[in-house]
Amino acid sequence: MAKKQAAPKQEMDLMTLMERFGSDEKCRMYLEHLRWPEGVKCVRCQSDKISRIYKRNQFACDACDYQFSVTVNTIFHDSHLPLNKWFAAIYLMGESRKGISANQLARTLKVSYKTAWYLCHRIRKAVADADTSLLSGIIEVDETYIGGKAKNMHKDVRERKITGRGASGKAMVLGAIERGGKIRLKVDKRADRETLHAFIKAMTAPEAECIMTDELPAYEGIADEDTRHETVKHGEEEWVRGDVHTNTVENAWSLFKRSIVGSYHQISAKHLDRYLDEFEFRFNNRNNPYLFRDTLLRLINSENLEYKELTKEEAA
């Protein structure tokens, strides 16, 4: 009998997080290691002739006299939130299979709801498009619809919503998943031929073995000389035919929708793409033992998302 392969040892768990990053100083030292693994360099002139200013948690460049900290030019620089709370939020969002709500994060970190909500969205923004490699092998493609019932919405909101196949008042999300591999998600307007074909071509490698979909006519014609197209007829109660099915992508939809019901409770269409970015990043890193470290690296190298940008009104 084949021996079951052990799961990779995780870099971080809750107890390790508390022990290693209980103080601002410990957090700063770790950020320094991640940002400058070969030694601190000046962020202005790249010189490695650096002196430390311990009392201010800063560095001074001996070449150009510029003074800076480990958080300068990063998402952490203008934040009043202690670094250990940032670290805790990153860990909790990465390890919560169905996500964690801003309300729960606010209670756990002992911060206001507004702070927790903004924190969550800044992390989601940082992990967006973490991996843009094309899917290959056997790929399943499907669309789903997210949102409440149109009859329960305010009239102004209902009129702005986009309709689709059996989805009045909901936002459409397209998904493509490589069996045993990664997922790609995108909010789009309608499930027509042009939209679906453009999404598939943008997300899949030209040499992909097979694309599997349901029987929606808009998918027809996606096959070419290198990639075949197989369908299952859900309308005729056909869910699996040999190895032809879309169960993998549908299981991903189920997991995402459970996160809405169980964790977030509701998601606005305005911010749906960021929740999908978070889900995609966590799903694609489900077997990554260094998820915490890699998420921190994303934040160190990401642009900041300003609160006024996050809360501005949607264009009509």
C-alpha cells in the first residue's frame, strides 16, 4: 500500500506568530530581512554603507545622508496600526479557508470596524494578480452570479445591476481552473461569445490540452488544432461523462459562496473584485507552506490603496 505523502510543514502557525512577532521591534527585523536579504541598502542611492539610528528605528545612508526606515515606500509607512496587528491580520486572512470578516478581525485585533475594513481591503489589493501565468493541461471554465435578489434591492441599485443567464440583479463572475492547479477569476458584464472567448484566451496557454464547459452556446468554437473542447449538458441532468465535467470549478464557486454566507454575509458589487482577488490568492497558495512570508513580500512591494480611493462613488 502506497504511503500517504505528508503535508508540507507550515512556516507559520498561531503560536509561532505570537512568539516571533509579539513586538514592533521583532516585526521590523523580519521586514528588514525580507526587504534586504543581502543587507540594508539606501532606498535613494542603493548604497550599502548604512548606519543605524536605534532610537528612531531608522537607517542613515553614509553616502547621501538620506534617513529612512524599513517601512518607507511600503504599504506600512503611513499606517498608525502597530506592525504586530498587521502581521496578525495577514496570518488570519491567509489561514481562514472561507475568509474572515472585518467585524471578526476588528474584535480579534481590538480595533475599530473602519480600521479592520480598510486593513482587509489593503491586503486584498496587495495580493491581486500575484500570479499571471497561463493555465494549461485540462481546464474547466464556468460562470456564476453573485448578489442578492433584485426584489430586495433599492431601486437605484437594482437598475445599475447587470443581468445575465438566469441571474437578474446579480454580478457575473467568470472562472477558469486548471485541474490540480490554479484558478483565475474575473468580474465581467455578460456571458456572450465575445466575452467568454476573450476570457478563455487571456487565461489559458495556447497548448492547453482541453477546455471543459457546460453546454452554453457562447462557448462553441473555442477549440482549435491544439486544444479540444468538451461539454457536459447540465440542462439534460448530465454532470459527468468519463473525465468530462466542470465539478472542480463548481466546487470553487461553492467555497466562495460559503465564505459570503458564513464569513462576509454580504459583498457589494463595487468591491467584489477585491474579494475575488483574496480568494484566488488563497486558493492558488493552498499548498504553499510559506504563505505568510509570501503575503508579506507582496505588501512590501505593493502600491498603497488610499481610503478615499476605496470609498469613492462608483461611476454611473
